Amino acid sequence: MPNQTPAFRVLSVIPPMTQLNTPYPSTAYLTGFLRSRGVDAVQEDLALALMLKLFSREGLLALQQQVLALDQSSLTPPVQSFAAQTSRYLATITPLIAFLQGRDSTLAQRICGRQFLPEGPRFASLDVYIDEDGGDPLAWAFGALGLQDRARHLATLYLNDLADVLRDAVDPRFEFVRYAESLATSQPTFEPLAAALAAPLNLVDATLQELTLAAIARHQPQLVLISVPFPGAVYAAFRIAQTIKANHPQITLALGGGFVNTELRELTEPRLFDYFDYLTLDAGERPLLALLEHLHGKRGRQRLVRTFVREAGSVKYINFVEPDVPFSEVGTPTWDGLPLDRYLSLLDMLNPMNRLWSDGRWNKLTVAQGCYWKKCSFCDVSLDYISRYEGTTATELVDRIETIVAETGQTGFHFVDEAAPPKALKALAAELQARQVEISWWGNIRFEKSFSPELCQQLADSGCIAISGGLEVASDRLLKLMKKGVSVEQVARVTRAFTDAGILVHAYLMYGFPTQTVQDTVDALEYVRQLFEQGCIQSGFFHRFACTVHSPVGKNPEDYGVTLLPLPPVSFAQNDVGFIDPTGVDHDRLGIGLKKAIYNFMHGIGLEEDVRSWFDFKVPKTTVPRQRIARALAAPQ
């Protein structure tokens, strides 16, 4: 027989930690695209694998040994609780994980009885719900028929207790999502990450190393793609690369993803290439095709696209300009090869809208590439993933949806756009209805006037169950400065239209924007209180404004009345930049009250209170009339 060229396999990896309830979509997109081009492509979720290994009977036995090696006189409360109840944790961890994976629903009765699971410090959060009559403290939230939800919330507290033990006894950086993110977020130099990677392996590192080697043995790839969406996945991504380099130096490694696209654009640190051979920027399809051609000897190194390499000890950026792959031709994401029956449905917060981010396995899909608005002054609108807006037809989208449902057997979709365009959603809803495709979906939008009551109802009829959008600072002055393109009253009318259609609404909120005064903050909170009171929104979250180098504020600070602080010399990550705001407001102190208020509003608590009561220091009375939103909703349009 003639010699055959060995198969060239590409393995795409999700590094820890991302999500536990559903796969982060990057590998699904890359794998689907590569397969559409005839490439032998596979994928692996090491975030889920690491969690399931650590939170198993075997993992807890290893954790117990770590705890026993500590100074027993200085254990933290979570570790003390684990040490005292280790036998119960060992007995319950396997059935508990099976329950959260939906494989043993009958366990709910025992969990809700509060005698089955060991309870650590995290369960103290239930005290706020104590029933004065001595009944079930969670009955108000879940009602008589909410057995499964109630059990999932208790099971989530149990896992959070164990995560606290891992953090206190093994790795102080451990988190389910923001794992060791301080090593990467806007770090001007590679030093902190390099020091961490040079340290001896702890239990988490050793477990990840074992899982990495098993994945390589299983798939036998020639190229490994590691997609890092945010700083909390960087450390583990480098540990994975370190393991592969040490044990399989012949394998090529490439790094990409949201963190790289945002924070490593000015990279000059050559040590990064001790771990990765290539770094690619922005949409990955075209750089990846060029890299594959290069690795197959069909393209010279100087014709790589948007790719960092190391040459003669220095970092070089190569960008042979070629058109990107059109959004309509990127193919359909595939979850083939991922253990879809092993993801965990968690219930961190009892709020029905907020739970969507951690509860249920959602097929993640994009309606359009980029943002059609791309004007918001706090956003990285200069970057490709926002600035390059490109859509496709409703026919193509529903074709993708039907393909995904046929593959996964699941009909829940999360549209992960920066802001899904109203026209595209209207066309999508019409196509779903015309073809009688029944799905449940939610996604992110702008609260613009195009979302009329009629359109909101059409979206609901097509399967829309929830939407999220940016209200940011609920102040017309600041919304105009942000170039948000909406007003508070417009947001009220749009969100109420969604609510009236039976669609849950989550508002992204912001504090600390340039020139925002204490009065602005108090007034914004009063607007938010009224939006909850009037049933316009059901959920929200206050984010602290951060100025980034790629945003209009970062590029033109004088337009926003602030002065940027000098950046240190940058060889690694660059994103956040400090600034001086002449108002001198202590936004951190205000933020404590804002977050306390929003948490209570989401649970229906304190909606009649004066908003000043949420702050632990004197703030001015709101200037917003108490019925402002109610009158706006009642006014003729």
C-alpha cells in the first residue's frame, strides 16, 4: 500500500473556569467551522472536567488530606466545617452531582428535608428567609410545587461551601468563574503569571495536568487551540499549555479568545511563547485557516493573518491582509464530543431572571456579528468583535437552530450578541413561527423604541422568555453623555412592553461614570426602584465603571471631563486605565449601598423604602418625583 499522510487533528479546549451549566461556545464555533472546511476537529471542556474531578469522592478524599496537613488551630470556618463533616460530604457528593446533572431527580425530597446534605457557612444566607411561623424558609420563593428548584438552591450552597474549602485549604485563587483572574487582568507585565506558573503544582494544578494529558492521549491532536474568554481562564490555560509543552513538545499550540483580543493587543513579552506557538487576534476563522495552511507547508510564515509569533527572541505581529470569513459562512456550531449530560444546573440566586445564567443547558448562538449601534462611550467599540457588524438571513439562522436541536436534543437557546438587532429578531421570530419551530430563547438587546408592544408579543410568541439590556446609569444626562441612544422613560416603556408580553427583563446598571455625582447616583437608584415597583424589570446588576484604553472615554477623556492616569510600561496585558474625576466622589462606598438595594429589589424587598436608607452614610434626597415612571407609562404615546 502507498504511504498515507497521517490525519491532522485539531483539538479546541475550554480552559477552567468558565461555566458549569453549559459549554462556553468558543470551541463549538471553531469545531463547527473547521468541520465545514473538511478539517478533523474535536473539542474538550476541561473546565467541566476539572470541576467534576475535584468535586467527586476521589477529589474530596484528596482535599481531606490537604486539610489534615494544615495547622488545625488556624482553620477557617469553611475548612473547620468540612473537617467536622467530611464523612457526610464523602457520602453525598456523588448523588448530589448526579442530581444537579438531572440524572437523579428523586433526591430532591431528601435534600429539601435539610437532613441529607452537610451544611457549612454558606447556608447562613438562608437565615434572611426565616419564616416567622416556623415553616420552610424557602417556601416564599418556590411555593408548594418548587421542590426541584428548592433542592437545586440548597445543592448550590453545598458546592459553594466546598469551593470555599478549596480556596482556603489549597489555592487562594480558586473560584468557579473568576479563577486567579488577578494574575491576568490588566497586568502590564508577565511577572505575576510567570511566578505562579513556576510554583509547585497544588491539588488543583495537578488535577488539571492529569486531565490535560488524558485529553491529549484520547484525541492525539497535532494542533491545540485554547480559547480564553476572560481573565479568570488565563492561569489555567497557561497551565494546560505548560503541561502539553513538557510532555508533547511536537504539538503546536495557539491561543485566542476574548481576553487575547481585548488585553494582549500590545504584546511584546517573548516568554509567552514558551507556552504557545501562536496568538491570534479577533475573529478566529481567517487566522486559523491561514495557520493551518502554514502548518501544512502551503503558506509562508509571513502570510499569517492577525497572528503574534516569536522570532529571534522577540515578539512579531504578522498580518497579511485578507478578507474575513463572512458571518453567513462560518458554519453551524457543534457540541459533538462534549458531555452535554454532565453539565450542572445551579441555582445561585432565587430571582427567576437572574438564574438563567447558571441554570439549564443553553445552546449559545449569535444572531449577528458585532454591534449595530457601536456608539456607547464606555464600550470597546474600536475592537473588531464590536465594530465589525455583519448579519445573516433569518432562514440561515433557523436552519442553524434546527441543526443544533437535532444534534443536542435541546431546544433552549441563548443568543450571545452584544445587542441583537430588532429587525433581525423580528425576522427570526417570523421565520420560527412560519416553520413551526418551537424553542425557548433569551438574549441581549438595546432598550430602543423599535421594541413596540406588538414586537415584544411577537418575540414572546416565538419563544422569547427573557431579555437583558443596558440601562447603565439611570440618568438622562449621563445616558446622553454615554451616547446610549435611549432615555430613562423610553427604557421604562420598552421594558414594560416586554414584561406585559410575559418576558423577564434584566437591566445592566453602572455607577462611577465620569462626572457622576452623589446626587446622580441617588436619583439613578430611585429610577431603578420605580422600574422594579412598576414591574418593568425583574432583575438587575450594578457594575462599577472601568475606563478601558479601547473605549471612547479612554481615547478621548477630555470629552468626558476626566484626566487619564499614566499607564506603566506594558509588555503583557493592557485594558483598564485609571482616571481622575474632578467630582471626587467615593463611588466604592456608594456601590455597597447600590448592590444591597438591587439584591433586595430582586427579591421584592424594600420597594417602598426611601432609597437613602440603603446607604450607610448621609446622602441627599432624590430629586426624582416618586411617581415619575408611573406617569411615563400612563402617558399617551
